[in-house]
Amino acid sequence: MVAAGVVSVVLAGTTGIAIREVSASVPAMPTDPPGGTGSFLLAATNTGQTYTPTFTGNGELGIRVPPLGQGYGGGVMSTPSELAGFYAQPPGGVQQRADIPTWTTLTYSDGGQSFALSSGQTSNWRQALNLRTGMITTTARWTAPDGHVTDMSYQVLTDRAREHVGLVRLILIPHWTGVATVTDTIDGSSATLTTQSGKGWVRSARRDWVAVQTRGTNIEAAIASQLTTSTNVKATTAQVDQTTDQSVGQQLAFNVASGHSYMVTKFIGVVTSQESNSPNVSAQTQAAAAAGAWFGALLEANKAAWAALWSGRIDVVGNTTLATEVNASEFYLWSSIRNGVDWSISPAGLSSNSYDGHIFWDAETWMYPAVLAQHPELATGMNDYRYARLAAAMAHASATGYLGSRYPWESALDGSEQIPPPASVFTEGLYEQHITADIAIAQWQYYQATGNKKWLERRGWPVISQAASFWASRAVPGQGGTYHVGGVTGPDEENPDVNDEVYTNAAAVTTLRDAIQAAGVLGLHPPANWTWIASGIVAPVDSSLGISPEFAGYGGQRIKQADASLLEYPLDYGIPSNIAQGNVSYYATRTDPNGPSMSDAINSIDSSALGTAGCASFVYTQRSVQPFIRDVFEQFSETRGGGALTFMTGIGGFLQEFLYGYSGLRWDSNAVDLSPSITSQLGGVVLHGLSWHGRRFTVAIGQHTTAITLNSGGILPVKTGFTTHHVGSGRTLVVVTRRPDLAHATDAVGCG
């Protein structure tokens, strides 16, 4: 550990970067911006065990940045460039999101040697992610093999205000005099699912471009780069890298004087054939327009766009570590989605193409609620993604012998089933049918949160009603008016192909009930059998154990993740509280310790809802985050041992603990339903910019009372318990905060 006040220096090594102490001057790093709780500036000073390259994104573009601060880095944690909706389908394979050529490469060279941690000596290395702006800044002092010393700073971001634009800036301060070179490359070495369709260079504009096409699906993406420099850069420009597949480059050579600062800025435009009939022209136009704007103006617009998102945020009071983890989680989730982009979120978002960039139930059940509460405009694109693939879902249902719509377990470009080998549509895809319910439930939640009746009629109802038709045809009548669903796999994938799987059955019932309510809103008459099928689908209870058995014949074996405990939240299925508590306690001890974090996220939310005596909600919160974040950039991993990174599914579950757990927030078409609670380990939780039916409001949960303030919009109906209050604009309602940690019970979870 480096002592306070000592400048850290990093030396290239084979197992990371070693630390020694020197005195040096480096370009200024950003400071932690004010406002909010926790840190909004995450920084690494070495590449040891707690370092993993982080990523930034704007919902259209995503980029992971290596230790060099730019370019493509391979190895265990590669640094790909991602593009929403850019799906390929290689021969014999499934649709999968393709990496585009790396656009951040802007290499500094001295004496024929390019800056690298393994070349010469690197000191004063530091990399920081500013959560307020999405800027990743890397600074270092490099002593080249020829002995020349240069201080440098790289800045990389995807422009939140301009979805097709990326920026890279290099600032050099050489401590020598001579000729330096900077090479701008669009590097195709990471683009393995595409082929080159064109490239070009415009010398007068210092602009080059490359176009690539996805294999199998023939989607074209063009990436254009245009350079500008500080006025003291008097460079000659040459074309480079015209023969490497899917790559293009240009090089600047210029004289430098010791102690002077030099700046090269790279403006990137990325456009696909899904958006333009001429992607290469459009990409060049985007790059040129960005280059024509003042760099500072672009940064300000980007900052303002991020500020709009941060106005709807979660503040955790009294626990800086947890507050910072929440800040980072919100940033990473928002980096993978934007308003106006009708693609959903894959398990790793735009941080990588993990899980082939496919869309699972993860999107609707885990990520979606975390954006709906404060940013319903972001949730709209996720809804539109499913609506656009409704016809494919209906065809899938028909082909498998059912009515309505049956959504695939893994979706990509066209909405057909995309489970990769060795699995096939005859295994996972056949059984994990609860996804159709998950999608319909999310659509109804959107209406409850927004009150948008026109949307419900035009977009929501088709999805919800077709899902209900599927379940009505899927349920099989049994004795005494019961209905059963056989041959399914629930969220607990360690116990596949079972009958009357409790979450699947409850989600099917919830879909039918929601569809009946939606029909009522629209003045429609749903099929009569929806009501009696919903009433008849079984959700067994084992009264001797006080639990909901996960499936018919369940014998207490290990489970992968939360399943029966999902009946309390998010389904709000209406099971007795003692059974709901029994599900949490019973299954918590049977959950695979190598499973994902969402199980304990649900345990925390359920504990808050049930008022479990003691500090159970907080204990489960800690369990849902601490083992899964191990790097300085606060990135979620899929499991305690690794898996997908940055894991948006885990992030979504974690954020829901604050949005729906400690607040007790539940969606209702007639009022905002709240039941706030907290334990002593938290000083408070403040939910800014919550949205309901066009109103914006703040919920500040304190240790004794909770304040609900209406910030804008018409009168806000707030339901607490059996009482509905009406809060006027600018007014505050104060209610009591429940304190389960102060309850006296022999089975209370310890708060020590």
C-alpha cells in the first residue's frame, strides 16, 4: 500500500504493476464531483489483483478500456468495442452480437517505440472512471527505451448526448526535444464475426474510415475517425495500415519541445445499416460534425445528458462503501441503455458480448425494474424490443402447439430461439417458458407506473394478451377444477424439466390476472376461461415445513437461485406471510453458494416487506454485493468465482433492494404504494426522481421517519398500509419508518 501523500509509480511486470516511490509531475486528474453520497470517481493506481479494466457506454456504444488507456487489449479480460443490436450469425451458429473494430486506438511513439507497459519504464500510472460523465482518464509518465521521458494523459468516452459519437484525447508533455509520432488506428483485430466491406482516407480532413459487415446477417457498420490537434502540432500526415483486414490508420509526425503540451483528439462516428442507407457516409458525417464542434462543448453536452440521468438516483446515507457501489451500479446499467434505442439489455450489457449479447429473462425481471422506477423512458426501449418480436413469439407458440405468444429463452436479432450448442431448443428452450410471463408482467408494470393508456392499447395489450393466451392453452386441467403446468424449468436451473414449478405457475397466474386488469382498463372483454384457469393453477403449500415446495416432488435438494422466494416479490402473489418468510429461511440455506447474487437481493427485499425481525434485510444486502465486487471500479461479477463481467443482472437485483426493498415501493394504477423500513447499519436511503403517472417525487427514508416530497406534477396519491394520502406539488408527507432491527424476537437475525 502506498502511504498518503506519496506519488505512486508503476513499473511493467509480468504479473501486474509494481509500486515504488518517486517525485513527479503529471497531468491533472479529475476530482470527485460534488453531490450525492459515496464516491463518483473510481480510480486504480496499479494493475494488481484488485484491477480489472472498466468500461463506459452511452446505450449505443460500449467500450472497455485497457491499462494503456486506449486500444485493444486481449487476454483473460479483453477490451472489446460493442454496438447495440449488431448481431451476426456465423455458419452453423446462433445469432450473436459481434464486436466492432476497436476505435480508441491512438498510439504515442518515440524513437520508433510505442508506449507500452512492457517497454521502457512506466511510472505515475493512474486510471480513473468519472461516474458523472462516463470519462475514463489514464495518466502515466513513460520513460522510453531511448531514455526520453514523457507525461501523458488519455481521455476516452462515449458521448451520452450524441449516441453515434466517441471521443479519445491524448495530451503529451515531453521532457525532451525531437520528433514524436501519434498513430490513429481503427483496429480490426478484435472483429471476428465480421468481414471488411470498405475503407477510405481523406488526407485533407485527417479522416479515415472502415466499414464491416456481420457474417450471416449482413448488417453493415461504419466507423469513422477524424483528428484535430492543438495549434502547436505542426504535423505531417501519412496513411498507414491499409492492408490489415478491417483496419485503417493515419499517422502524425511532429516536432516537440521539452516542457510543452501537445494535444491530439480523435472524434469517432459509428453508424449501421439499421439506421442509415449509407453507413460510411453517415459515420463520416458524425465524426466530422463532432470534430467541428468545440471539444469542451461536447463534454458539457455529455455532462448535461448524464446529469439528467443522475437527477433520478439512489443515495445511501451513512455507509460510504455501499453508496459507492450503488453509484457504480447505476452508472454501468445506464451505460447499456438509452432512450430511443429499441434494444434490450443482455446479461453483460455493452461491457462485452458475454452470453452472445442475448436477451434473457434477466432483462425484464432484474434490469427493467431498476430503470422503470426513475427512468421510464429507458424502459420504453426494452418494451419496444419485445413488441417488435411479438410475431416471432406467436409463430414459436404455434409451432410448438400452443396459442398466443411464446417468447424464446434467448433472443437476439429476430426474436427466434438462439440457444447455442451444445444446448438446443429441445432442452433449455423447451422448458424455461416462464420468460413469456416475465415479459408480460414487465409490460403491465410499465402501465401501472406510467398510466399511459394509449401505449397500453397499442403496444402493451398485444404483448400481455398473447402471453395470457399462451398460458391459458399451456395449463392442463386436473381434478377438482385445478390446472397444472408440466415439463418446465424455473429460475432454478439445477432442477430442470419438472411439473408444477412454483414460480412458473405463479407467474402464469399473474400474467392472466394482469391481462384481465388490462382488458378492464381498455374496456375489453377477455376470454372467460382466463379467470377460472388463473384461479385453478396450483401453487402448492407444504404446511408441515411452512413453505411453497419449488415443484411437485421437491425433496429439499440444492437450488441454483431464488425461485419460490420470488412469489413475495416481485410477483406479490398473495401467499400468507408465514409461508413467504418460510420460503426465505428455508431456501436461503439450500441455495448454491456458487450461484448469482440475485437470490440474496430477493431475500433482502422479502425481509423488508415481511418485517423480518432483526437486521435480515441489511445482512442479505451485504451478501448480495460484497462477494461479487472485487475490483476498484466496483464491477459486479456473475458469481463469487467469476463469470460474466460487468454483470448487469446482478446489478439490477442489487439496485432493486433500495428501490423496492427499503422503500416498500409497489406499482399500482391508482396510487404509489410505500412501506418504508430500515436497519441501524444505514443512516438513510434517498430515492431521487421517482416517477409515477407523470409526477416526479422523492422518498427520503430515515431511521425514524420517511419523507415523501412531490417535486412536480399533479397531486400524488400515496398509499401506506390501508390509508391513501394525497400530496400536493412542493408538499411533503411524513410517515413512520419501520424498524425491524428494534423488534424483539427469538428468531431475529443478529444486528451485531
